[in-house]
Amino acid sequence: MEKQTIEQQVINVIVDYFEMYNPGMHNPDEIKRDSLVNDIMTDSLDKVSVIMEIEKFFGISISEEEIESLETIGDLVDLVEKYVN
């Protein structure tokens, strides 16, 4: 799967999650590779929940250590790409 496709799908999962629980919080155009994970997912519950949605969407499993090491959305995309490809 191409990196650009993975990136768009990761962003879509993030936006869909927040639309379900906090409508209007994030616009897909605002979320970029260099966006900080902690700016997008402002609390640990959001972070864990979004990661779980991403794991479910892609059929992968991400370790706690990997989750804690994520700084940017680009890091998350790269991690997903590693598991998908």
C-alpha cells in the first residue's frame, strides 16, 4: 500500500473518531504529517482510542512502547506503513 494512501486513511480514521465523539473538532485539512500527536489527541484516552481504531482499520497491533514514542502524525503513518507493508 502506498504511503500517501496510508497517510490519508490514518487521517480519515482520526477525523472519523473525533466526528463521532466531538463533532467539528478536527478538519482533515488541519491534520498534517508534522502535526503533533499530543496536539491532535489532547488526552491519553483519545490517543488510546484513536490508536485502537487505527489498529482495527488496518488489522494491526501497535505496542504501548511504540504508542508512547509517537510524536507526530508522520511517525504514526510510518509505523502503520511498517506493519501494513
